[in-house]
Amino acid sequence: RAKQSGRNAYRIYNAAMTTENHQRQALESDLRQALKEGQFFLHYQPKVNLVTGAIEGAEALVRWLHPVRGLVSPLQFIGLAEEIGLIVPLGAWIMRTACLQNAAWRRAGLKPVRIAVNVAARQFAEPGFVESVAAILHETGLPADGLEIELTEGTMMSEGEQMIDQLTKLRNLGILLAIDDFGTGYSSLAYLKRYPVSVLKIDQSFVRDLAANRDDQLIVTAIIGIAHNLQLQVVAEGVETLAQLDYLKAQGCDVYQGYYCSKPVMPAAFMAMLEDQKHRSV
Ligand code: C2E
Ligand code: MG
Ligand code: MG
Ligand code: MG
């Protein structure tokens, strides 16, 4: 009996594995196809100055509209795109599209803003990455102060001296560098001092329960203190409520992003927010 149920369990397990493999393979081949077929687009989420209330820029976030599955979250495909190397051409497409868009906004005479682009570890490690970014700025005509690059702690910790060299080159081009999801990766603080980064983004996991959780309040206050002592700008992610916003403001946080202001939106909607600000003449 035991043997039989064991075999059934194996069969079920095996069937589940096969289904999972098939799904993964299907997603993988769909992903390769998606870039050729133009199924990706970008959303923009406003970044708001906590002192003036003005929109200072936006984070570009990739979206995949799959012909059958509909919208697929980047959490479901960025990792896979890294594994199969597709992140390199996809990342280049994202970088070019965001720069092209911001160059057009600047030409339209809107308030000049900075667009932050997420760069994956595998993309950053690709030889010629810095040169490819410089070429994109040149092609699109976007001044370097219109671009910010977000890297996670994991990416920054991985390569050592070569990493610092690359970051320095980007910084020398005039591009701002941000550490994304701060506090969730490796906990070494040494690189905050050693690396030429300008912006620190507090991960949304510390912001979620900020209004009620004393530990999160202490952590956020400490991060803001460290960052400011190192002359870094602090951005809070995932701000959804006025209570969270009030706490961050009281602690001197510089910028926030989150549904309290806006979800990530289509380019035209972000442009409308910028235009609206111009008329309000803060
Ligand atoms: P991230 O870079 O930390 O981006 C912030 C995520 O938080 C976004 O999810 C955004 O939609 C979400 N978010 C913003 N405000 C709020 C809020 O108030 N509440 C909540 N609950 N969530 C909020 P999204 O767009 O699903 O992206 C998830 C992750 O996927 C990103 O985290 C980033 O790691 C990755 N990703 C997204 N776009 C790109 C891209 O263009 N390139 C690369 N390499 N990775 C990307
Ligand atoms: Mg990000
Ligand atoms: Mg983040
Ligand atoms: Mg995140």
C-alpha cells in the first residue's frame, strides 16, 4: 500500500514538474517572441518631492502585454529574461525607450524631469554596458541629467573593483545612480561610502506598516539618518497612505513614490500630470 501511494505521489509530483517545465518553456519562447513583436511597453510612476510637493521625475517600469495571458508582471518575467540572456536586448530597448520619451518631453517644453530606469545585474555585467548607455543618450539627445539608473544591492556587491569603475564612468557621464530596494539585500553598509551613488531608495517592505510598526519607524529613521550623513538623497517606495507620508515628511525624507500619488501610468497620463503642475505654478 505504502509503495503504491508512494508511486502515485511520485507520478503526481512528476506530472506537476512536467506541467511546470512546459509552462516555463512556453513562457520562455513567448518572451523571446515578445521583443520582436513589440509586446513590451513602459509605465511611468511619478516621484514627488516631499518638501515642495512637485513631481521631480518618474520611474520607468516595463510591462508585457501577452496576446493570450494579458498583462504579465515584471516579477514573473524579469528573472527569466535574465536567465536566458534576453535581459540584454530587452534592457537596451527599455533604456532607449525611456530616454527617447524623456527627450520628447523635454523638447515639448515641459518642466525638465529625470527618468529612473531599472538595470538588472546581468545587464550591468554585460561588457560595453556603459558605452551602450552613452550611445543611447547621444542618439536620443537626452542630456545625462535626464537619466537615473537604479541598481539593487545585490548587483552592486557582485563585482568589486570593476563595479566601482563602471559606476564611476556612469557618474562621470552625469547620470545619477540609485540603490533600489535598500535594506533587503546584503547588509554591508561599506559600499554606501565607497560607491559613487547619489540616491537611496528605501524598500517598500519598510514602508508598508510604517504608520503602526515601531520597528519599521526606527529602521526608516535610521536609514534616512545614514543616507543624509553620506549626502545621499532618500526616496521612499510604496507610499500608499497619508499617515506613511506624514511620518516620512517628519523624518526629513526627500522624495516619495507610491499609490498615494499615483500608480505607474501610460506616458500620456504622466505628461498630463506634468502639464497640470505647470499651470498650478507651485
Ligand atoms: P522596483 O524597481 O522596486 O519597482 C517598484 C515596484 O513597486 C513596481 O512594481 C511598482 O509598480 C510598485 N509600486 C509602486 N508604488 C507602490 C505602492 O504604493 N504600493 C505597492 N504595493 N506597490 C507599489 P512592478 O512595476 O510590478 O515592478 C516590480 C519589480 O520588477 C521592480 O521593482 C523591478 O525590480 C522589476 N522591474 C520592473 N520594471 C523593470 C525594468 O524595466 N527593468 C528591470 N531590470 N526590472 C524591472
Ligand atoms: Mg526600481
Ligand atoms: Mg524598489
Ligand atoms: Mg522592489
